[in-house]
Amino acid sequence: MSTKGYRSEPRKTRLACLAISWVLVLFTLCADSTLFAENAPQDQHPSPGHQLVLLLDVNANQRKVLPVELALAQGVIQKLDQPGNAFWVITFGSQPPALLKSGVHADEAMAAIRDVNLQPTSADYLSVHLYDALNLALGQLTDDARPKSILIVTEGNDERGKVFKQTLSRAQQFHVTCDVAMVADHTFYGSKAIQRYGFYLRELAGKTHGRYLEVGGQQKKVPPSVDRLSESILAQDRRK
């Protein structure tokens, strides 16, 4: 055996050991990097959630169409049953408005709606507390960056123009979209096609980028109305 061949063997061994060492180092670094990536905080941007207040008209004149109102309200909530969304339920009529639920999940809001009943008949029918209910709703919505909507399901008895202007100003100030669903078993128009019900509500919806729908009193109109109202509310999320 030559001396040259003999001396080359230890050198080859050292090189092989060095290569193995580098492989082990690289393997360790890769493993640590993977572990760090798995444990590192994720850069997530969850949806801030939508705030929706439902106003339900329960004056005694809505006796025949209350099931339509409730089905419409529940349908919209089901469409908006998404993580982060919060719901309020307010009833109004010839008596002062009542806050039934505040900032709850969809299932709790729907349960409250199922238990809604009409108010007793009142001689003071024309003084329906629509604008008191609207101002109560506006007071529930926090002044933050989250999308905010009010869905008004009503017969449309809104004959208080001066109060309307104040309510519209507040809604615009807080960037609240107002959608209106007119539900009744009678026409909304008088002679010469003059609108008798919902005149100011139509303007409220238009000036707050909401939708105004005349649903009437038939159950068959509920599904398409739910779709259109839900789309209007969700469109506000996209505008944000």
C-alpha cells in the first residue's frame, strides 16, 4: 500500500463527516423555521361585523299581516347569520317603542321575533311611535367603523315631516343605512296615486343608500323581498 493512498483515507473521512454535519445543521434550521412559522401569530383580518337593528310595527292595524312582518324579519336575519354580526329588535306602535334584544346573535334575535305580539287597539292610531323607535335604534348603534343598518318593517304611518328631518340628519351623521319594507293589507296610495303611507320613509331609504320595498300583505312576496333587502344590507359591507 502506498503512503499517498493511506493518507487520503483520513481526509476523505473528515470531508464526509463535515458534509454530514452541514446536513444536520441545515435540517435543524429548517425544522426550527417550520416550527416558528406554525407558532407565529397569523396575520388575520377578521370581518368587523355588521350591526343591524330591526324595527317591527305592531300597531293593532297590522293584525292580518303580522305573520308577513315576522317572516320577513326572520328571513333577513337568517341571511345575515355570519360571525361578528350583531342584532337588535325593537317593536313600536301606538305605544312607546320596546327594545326586546340588544346586540345579540342571530338565533336569539329570531327567538325574540317569534314571540312578538300585536299591541292593543288604540284610539290614538295616527300617533304611531315610528320616529321614537327610529331614534331609539340610532341610539343603540355605536359610533365606530362597523357597518350599521336599520331595517324598518312597517305599515308606513309616518306623518311627521319635521321629526323626519331630524331623524334623517342623525342617520346620515352616524352613516346608518335605512332599509324599508312596507307591509300592510291595504294600498299605500290615495286618489290620483298620491302616496299616503311611507312618503317620508321612501326618502329616508334613498338618502341613506338603503332600499325601499312595498311588500304588501302576501306571504309569497316574502322570499324575494328577503333576498333584495339582504343584498342591500350586505352591499354596505362592500362599500366599507
